[in-house]
Amino acid sequence: MDRGWKQSERAHARDVGTERIPVTGERHGADFVAGLFAYQLKVRATVPGYLMTWLDGICQTAATSQRIGVVVLNQPHRPRRKALVILRWADWVALHGEPRDECGAPM
């Protein structure tokens, strides 16, 4: 039986025009790769609410000028180069992906 997390990895990989890497000991933590990027997908029942609030807010602001909302998250005294960038998957795919339908065909 195909697990939910495996189905999610497969679907997200297809969104960016690639396939999920099977767990064979060779993927070194990457669930899928495409172009310059190696992806590790995490599916969690809960995500900190403040992150979603921040992202929703900046996305609404950005939409008024046809821009993409991005949250940059860092910790005090942590180098800027280590800050996290958070944006919606649909926006990421629009910028970097190759949209495909459920069967893997280009949309």
C-alpha cells in the first residue's frame, strides 16, 4: 500500500517536472531533485500558526501589485545567509516548476 507521505513526495516532484527518488540508500535525504534544487518534503499535521499568518499577510499585500509574498525568517545573531525563505508552493512552482497533471503529463 502506498503511504500518504510517499504520495505527497510523488505529487510534489511531478509539480516541478521530476520523479520521487526511491528510498534505496542513495538519495542522502533528498526526496526529489530538479534543476539546481534538491528537495526534502515534510508533511506535518501542524505548522506554527504564526508562520501561516505572516505568509497570508504578505501574500495579500504582494497580490495588490502582482508580486509574490515571501517570509524571511532568521534568529538573533544568526548570519543572514542562514535565514529561511518561506513562500507558497504554488508560487514556487510558478517560478521554478514544470506543472504536470495527476498522470505526469505537462499541463
